[in-house]
Amino acid sequence: MNKDKFLLIKYVKNYIYGLEKMLVTFPKKDILTRNMMYNDALKILELIYKANNELDKDKKHDYQIEAIAKVNMLDFYIDRAYYFKYINEKILFNKSSELLKINKILCSWCLSEREN
């Protein structure tokens, strides 16, 4: 089902699939954070689709910047999950590395669009 040609969308989708598996380890008492993480991940995907289809450069840039902010929030949530021992160091490293890759691609895309 992963037929997207846009590499960033592939990375975000794979991140969401892995996130779903990771969120199962969260305790029920922290359902708010779990839901916020999942919703922010879906929002990133939505913002990328919007930016990719937007013709107005200013709106496109706004979507890209908002997606970058959501990626940074997800990074915080991952760090928080490790702090509260919901995940181990290996998962922290893997998820943070995936987010870093997504963030780099997003920032590069954002900069390249601004130069045009």
C-alpha cells in the first residue's frame, strides 16, 4: 500500500506504523500523551499532503513550518516516554533517528521552496 513516490510521505507513514506498535507499551494512565503523539503524527502527514498540493507559496510554507513544529513535539514526547521508562533506550534512539531524518527532509524541502 506504500505506493507514494514522495519519499517524505513514505518515511512519515513508516514512522506512524512503528509509533502505533510503540504506543501499546504506554500505561493507560497516560492515555492523553499517547493520543497526542498519535494525533500529532497523523497531523504531520496531513500537513505534508496539504503543502505538497498547495499552489500558494506562503500557505505551503506555513504548512511546512507547522509540520516541522509537530515533528519537534513528537521528539519531545519520545524523550518524555523514555524519561518515564515507557520505552527503552533502543526505541528512543530508533524513533529519534527516524524523526531526525524526517525533520531534515522537511527543512530541506522548506528551504528549497523558499529559494524558488
